[in-house]
Amino acid sequence: MNDILRIHDLAVSYGHIEAVKGIALTLNAGEITALVGANGAGKSTALLAISGLLKPIRGQVLFDGVDLTTLPAHQIVRKGIVQVAEGRAILTTLTVGENLALGAYTRKDKAQIAKDLEWVYTLFPILQARSAGLAGNLSGGEQQMLAIARALMAKPRILLLDEPSMGLAPLMVQEIFRVIKEINRTGLTILLVEQNVRQALRIAQRGYVLETGKIVIADSGANLLRNPKVIEAYLGG
């Protein structure tokens, strides 16, 4: 399996507090990799550092041989790494269609943009039905769908998902994870940050467990679901 992104000794601080303490992980092309752990473990901080929204105090994030820690966030997006932020962060005063158009703002390939929009609407039919309506009128689950769809319109090579199931009803959680699997079947590499450890590891080929800023276990998703320490700490064992 070819690795598409490698992280070496990544450390991120908020003032004097080191939230991420020298982690290392690898994303393999075409796989879902889950980064799981309790609230406050440093998962979202790691994603923000990968996407250039936080600058690490040390370490490297290597993508196509380039260290992303030297680049501003907008250049990282142009290279093909797109994050769906925790809490959706859609533009509620714009329509659904306008939000999706903004997702493709860095692209010039109009014919392919139109095809990608059709594909996104097949993934999320409700968005097509509500394309002319304000994004702020969508339910929480529909807003999460829009946030993912908008990121897909940027045609990423790596999709970073930060807590996509947070605050959603159980049926909507199942739907979001089903769509993540469907997106991955197209070959898109996904790094999934989740507090819902069981659901994340069920769909991930590989997983990393983060505790207080450090990776404490790394294994296949299937093996982590059977790991006694993971079961005891996160799966109600």
C-alpha cells in the first residue's frame, strides 16, 4: 500500500500547554484512517495542524514530498487536502447551491465541476431537493451532509473529517458513516477524527488511539475493536 501522507514528531501547543506531543502516523492512499480518543485528547488539534490552521512547534507533515507545515492553509487546500471542520461551519445565509459552488472556488474545470455536483447530489439527494433554500434552514444532519458535500466539491485527494457524527441523532449517524464508506469506495483517502470509537473503527482500515496528546495504540481497525484496552476505555467493556 502506498502512503500518501506521513507525519513525523508533530507537536502543537496552546501557550504553555502541549496539546499534541510528538505524534507520528501514516495515511495509506485509498484508505480510511481513524484517529480516535476521548474529548480533549488532541485529535482536532492534530487535524488543524495538518490543514495549516495551527502551526506546530515541531515536526513534519509530508505530502508529495512537501512539508505542509511551511505552507499557509489556502495552499494546502489547493494541494488537495480539505477539512470538514467540527461543527459544520457552513454559510447559513447562503443557499445550499451557493455553499456547494464555494467548495469549488479554486477549480477551473467547469465541465468536471458540473459532473462532481451531480455526483454529490446522488450521495445527498436531500441537498438537491433543497439547493435553492438557505443552508441555515437545514437540520443538523443535513448541515453535516452539506459540509461534507462542499468539501468534496474541492476535489480533494485527502478528506479530513472532524467529528462528523457529533450532535446527530442515531439514524443520521448511521447515514453519515454509510456515506463516508461510499465516498471512500471511490478511492478517496480519508482521515476520520471521532469520539464515536466503535463506528469509526468499524469503517476504518487503520486506526490510531490518541490519549493526552500521544498515540498509545496503532493497529488495523478490526484489531482495535478487539483490543482489550480499547474495549475497556472506549467500548464499554
